[in-house]
Amino acid sequence: MAPERATYERFNTVVIGGGQAGLSVGYHLRKRRIPFVILESHLRIGDSWRHRWRSLRLFTPARFNGLDGMPFPGAPNYFPTKDEMGEYLESYARRFSLPVRTGVTVERLSRAGTGFLITTSAGIIEATHVVVAMATYQKARVPAFAAELDPGIVQMHSSEYQDPSGLRPGSVLLVGAGNSGAEIAMEVARTHRTWMAGRDVGHVPFDIGGLLARLFLARFVLRFVFHRVLTTSTPVGRMARPRVLIDGGPLIRQRPRDLASAGVMRAPRVVGVRGGRPLLADHQVMDVANVIWCTGYEPGFSWIDIPVHGLHEPLHERGIVKSVPGLYFVGLHFLHAFSSTMIHGVGRDAAFIARDIAARQLAVDTARAVVQAAGVDSGSGLP
């Protein structure tokens, strides 16, 4: 439950976001005895997962879905549902007694001397350290020309899609050919004639649920390639990172042949609207009854009144904002590795940030102790 509106509070560290990134940071801060609070806008921990489309399952099996200190329950090769992931996160916060305040929305973040001022829906908070523990999935991105579509066409962003019952009878155009588009297309194609528009983003060249993946490939790709090879510490990782930030990753569960077998037809990208209908890059006009925008998200960090905004992401070095001491990010795409937004990868980033906060706090405490000791010595008449 959200607390009643407070006038003013102060914390050493405030973590903004109570998803897997924020809870991971909380776990590592607690291990280092750093006082903190986690602010979560949803009414329940895990709701960011519960509110997604009903058939969603994780791309990674249970053995890779546990946060530090608590394995994910169940069979190791089971692919959890989004609701099971939400329940796990809630249980994780409860097990480690993490101080999460739910139903609290952060409205502004600004500098206040050497610290920070956080304006929330529950009052004002001052902090020495702030960790923005959120991915760049905050604000749905839909092209401006969507407003020109015929009002009779049902259109929604992928974040609003729940199941095919929310669609009109007739054909469906999914705009965007990434993982969300492919997953929703497979489901919608069972009941509707379906097109998926956009470029081929590539795909993982094996069945993630197959025997070979369970025995070897999943561990090799997730633990080694995504977690150890594709990082900001390796030449290949530094070369891949800009493209990943701009273009996203490959299809993970679905492959082109799976989509074709399900009856999903491919189309060029959508470039505008003509006569109230979607217009493709090849000048074809699509006469469809439904449009689902699988076009990604805006970063959603406009509430940060501090000059940290880059072209595609906040300006940071492995989550540390060097130009603003005390400000950190966790949960961003490729923050340090391709695995940074994955359940099994976020813990390493969280531990790194918690270690920096602890070191910074130690330096401040040491300096304060030296000043105090100098004051005592001066008053005692000692040289």
C-alpha cells in the first residue's frame, strides 16, 4: 500500500524501480549494510510482469531465472509464465525483507547540493545516492501517423495487448518484427489472418526448448556468450553494443520457419497511412481490421532533471554516472553485457553498483571522521 503523503524524508540511498533490477540492487545493498528504500509505482511487486499479455512465457528456463540468493522454484528446464515471475519477485522481496514502497510514483529527480531531491506521489525524499533501476520500457512508442488510421481499425500497442479476444474479426497487421511481434503473431494467427511488417532481425539458430539447448546450448549462449563474451570489457562486445542498443536483439523463441508454418505472412515496414489504411514501404496499402504496434518504447526518463540524457540511453560507464557522483543506472540494455536486462545477468550489475556506493560512503565517512578528529585535536592544544 502507498503511504500517506509525507512532507519530507531522507535516505542514504533511494532505488527507483521495484522490478528484478531494483530488488537485485536492494539485495546487495542489504548485504553491505547500506540503508535504502525501493520505490515502486505498481501496487504490487511483480505487477510489471503480471500486466503483460496472458500467454507470455519467459525466454529462459527456470534454472536461469533466479536472482542472487534465491533460485527460481520448479523444474530447471521449465519456462515460467509471466505471472509466476511476478510471484517470484514478490517472494524474493519478502524473503530478504527488502523495504519496498509500492504505489509510489517518482515524478521528478533533481540535484540538491551534493545529493538529490526526489519528488514522488507520496512526498519529497532527499538522498545521497540514487539508483535508477529501470529498463527503457517506460513509454510505448507509436508513430505519429497512427492517428491517421481509420477509426474503425482497432489499434493498440503491444503493451496493451492481452489476447485475441480484444481484436475485431478480420485481418491483423503487427508492425514490428522483433520478439514481441513474433510472439503475438504466433498467437493471433490461430484466429486471424496475420501479417508481420518489418525487417528480419535474425534469430537464435536453435530451438530454445529442444534437447540440445537444454543440455548445452542454453548454458553456452546465456552464461558464456551473453554474459561473458558480449560485454563492454571485450572488443567483440564493444563492437556489438551500439547495434544492439539501436536495433535490439534477434528472435529467441520463434524462427522464420515457425512463423511461416503458423500462417504468419511477412510484409515490408510500415511507412505511413494512405486513405486511412497502413502504407508499406513498397507502396502497398494494407486493408486490415486490426493493427498492433510492436514498435518498442521510449526510454521514459524525461522526469530526470539532470543532464544525463544521451542519444539512445543515459550517459554512464557500467551504470555509474561519472559526471554526477552518486547517480547510478541498473537494468538498461547492454549496461555492461548483453545479459544486463536478463534475470540471470542483472545481479552482477547490481553487485557492482552496490560496491561503488559502499566505497563512496566509506570515503565520505572517513573524511568526516578525519575532520572531527582534527577538530578535537585542535581544541585539546595538541600540535
